[in-house]
Amino acid sequence: MGKLVVSTQMTIDGVIDQTDRWFDGNADSNRLNLEELRAADALLLGRITYEGLARVWPTMDDGVGFAELINPMPKYVASRDYDKPMQWNATLIEGDLIEQVGRLKQEKNLVVYGCGELALTLARAGLVDAIRLGVHPTVFRNGTRLFFGDDPIKLELVSATGFESGFVELVYRPAAASFGA
């Protein structure tokens, strides 16, 4: 049985997506993210994340090693309405999302980038083993927030590791009774 890890980089004010700038990479976050990719068999992406990454990564030479891992890796894309041919070594998940991801998880270690609708849906279904948050010492104030929506999500802390750079890695797992009051 594989593991399903939700992974995102964020600011200390919870912003996970900012369109006009991104986090300053540092050796600590790069090392941890490379380790995460090396442990994964495939990426599981929502349509918006897939489209954003597919525009940039296929031609990127990042000089760190991410491109060499991400580009050849199989990608599974969840979308209710994607109707274009899949590119970038990607496969559209067809049929029931929860059932199909459950099957994939039987055979593969999966990483989900971002904490949007896909991650929330998978957590509600009990498919998420860990939520990795790379917290950067930055405040953006505006942008997409971590796990949008109204339902509270109860998490249990697995580990917290701080670095001299100010970067912190937090690893959680959904609590047994994760959703609701």
C-alpha cells in the first residue's frame, strides 16, 4: 500500500498561491522537497495546478534537480471538465475520483501539490496519510489560502522542524474525526 502526501509551500499567513511572486527557495526547503519527490512514484494534481505546472516545467532547467524528477514522473490529473489531450506524461483520472485514487494508492506513493479542492476532497474521503506544509518566513497578505472552505479540519501534528533560515516544515495527518465541529 502506497502513501498519499499532500504537500504545499506557504507563507506564515497561510497563502499557498500568489500569482505575481513566489517564495525564495532555500537549501532546507529544496532538500526536503527533493526528498519528497524521490520517495514519490507519481504526482496527483488538480486541473488548475496541472495546467500551471505544465506551462512551466517541461522546458525548465532549475539547476536544483526538481525538473529531472518532475518531468518524467507520471502525473494523474483530477478534473470534472478537462477536455484537451493530456501532455507532460499525464493521465486524466476517469470515473469516480475516490475509487480511482484508492486504486492508485494501492500501488503507488502519491504526492498532491497544493491544498485546494482536490486535497480537501481526498482528506474528507480518508485517503490522505500526511499533510506537509513548508512554511516560509514571508507574509503575502493576499492570495489563495490553505484549505479554503467552511468545514473545520482537525489535524494531528506528526513533526515540526525549524531551520536557521526561518523555514519550518510541519507534518500533520488528518485526525480520526477530521471534519465537522
